[in-house]
Amino acid sequence: MQFMIRIHPNDKLVLRDPEDTQLGRNIVRQGLILMHKLGFEHFTFKKLADEMHTTEASIYRYFENKHRLLLYILNWYWNFLEYLVVFSLHNLHSSEEKIQTVINLLVRQLPEGMDSSGLDKKALYEIVIAESSKTYLTREVSQINQGQLFKPYKDLCARIADLFIEYNPDFKYPHSLASTLIEMAHLQYYFMQNLPRLTDFTADKDEDQIVEFLNNLVFSSIRKS
């Protein structure tokens, strides 16, 4: 089964929907790869235009700046991940098993072959790990938020928070724990790969250990006393 994930962005995210044209689709897919290769700070539309053998002006017809392109890429990821969560939980009845499944999905790279987007999933996952905080750790965050540009991320957090409430209706901090869980899953992976003294997973670089740690953390928090 393949998912068809398409963002229908508002006019504050894009100037023109990139999925409407081959050029737009190439900007997103090649922009993803180049941003992964160079890092967000060193990525520019000029470098992307050179890589694509096109002009900067053609890229600016779709995205106001590279921050909007990064947001677009991340929104695709959060949308896809929420689809995976819904799909994976469909036949599960135990709230504990549902939460464990979500934790596992958060730590792993997106599976290949489940969609027709053509996006490089490994590069996408590593951009989420390394660059996603740069979309909201900015002075313009309130203005960006007013444009509903973080909605896919918020929707995923809300879905996870609902699982915590299902497990324990008296738990007081479901949304705080949901956002903490997502960020911690990514930070611990990043630290494991790049700043190993900030984790306990250095020796084997084993994602399963991160999953075990997050399960311990979450269920220690939400279990009824």
C-alpha cells in the first residue's frame, strides 16, 4: 500500500504550489538533498539553482526564502508521520501498545516504498533531526505561527497527547509530554551520532536503546499512582 501525501499549503508558506509543476517538484526534491548535504546555514537558493541548472528567480517564484522551503519539507514529514501513526494504530486496542508503537515510529527513519513522493527518506529524516528546531527558534516565530505554518506538527502532538489521555485520563500534562517526546526522540538520536557524551547509547549506537529509554520515560510519567 502506498500513501499519497500532498501538502495544500496556504499562501504564507509558498508563493506557488510546487506540486503543480515539474520544476516545483524538483525544487523540493533536489532542495532536500542539497540542504542535507550542505546544512541549512550553508544552503542557498543560488547554490540550488546552480545544482538544478536553472535560475534563482525561478525558485523564488515558489518560495519566499529558504526558511519557507525548510518548513514545507518538514510539514511533509509531519503529515506523513501522522499518516503512519493512524495506519499503524488501526488494529491496536491496547493504549499501552499504541504508545509503544508511536515511540518506535518517532525514533526510526521513514520506511521506503510506502509513498510515491520521490523524496529521499534518509535525507529527510536527518534534516528533521538536525534542522527542525530552526523553524521555530527564530524571532519571527509568533508571526509564523499566526499563519498556521506549524499546524502539521501541532496535529501530530495532539494525536499523541490523546493517546496519553486514553491511557490515563487523569494525566495533567499530555501535550507537554507529547512535544517533549518528539523532540527528545530526535535529540537523543542526534546526540548519539554527534555528541555521544550527552547520551548513554554511545557504544552500540543502537536505536533500540533510545526506544527503550523513551518507553521508560513516558510510562514512568503517565502511569496512575
